[in-house]
Amino acid sequence: MKTIVFTNAAARDLDALPATARNVVDRALTAYAIEGRGDVKRLKGRDGYRLRVGEYRVIFDEDQVTILAIYIGRRVTTTYR
């Protein structure tokens, strides 16, 4: 299992989500950290990955033991900037 670490911005993003969305995103991140399960793709044009969770996206980077969540939010035109 990988350790999930949130940047300050990602923690604020997660706290700002509605409770149901927060739970879904949390479960998806945990499933990816434990089993490697989820809709994950490498980002083009910048470093990192994205985890698709319904209409929400988690932008993160990872190494062998850690997942660093950088951004969590709805999929809108500003998500990947």
C-alpha cells in the first residue's frame, strides 16, 4: 500500500467538496493506493497523473511508496492548468 499525502491546496480542495463527493474521491484514492485500481492516465505536457472519479479529477504524482495529491476538483476547463 502506498501512503497518500495531500498538498495544502489539495486538502482544501477535498474539504470544499460535498460530503458524498468527498467520500467517493477518498475511496477511489484508497483503492488506487492499495490495489492500483482506478482510471489513471499519465498527463500530457506536464508531469503527473490524473485519477478520474466520475465528474471529479485528482491530479497527483507518485513514487514507489507515496502518492502526492496536488489538485482535486470537478472536470472543467481549468482542471489541467
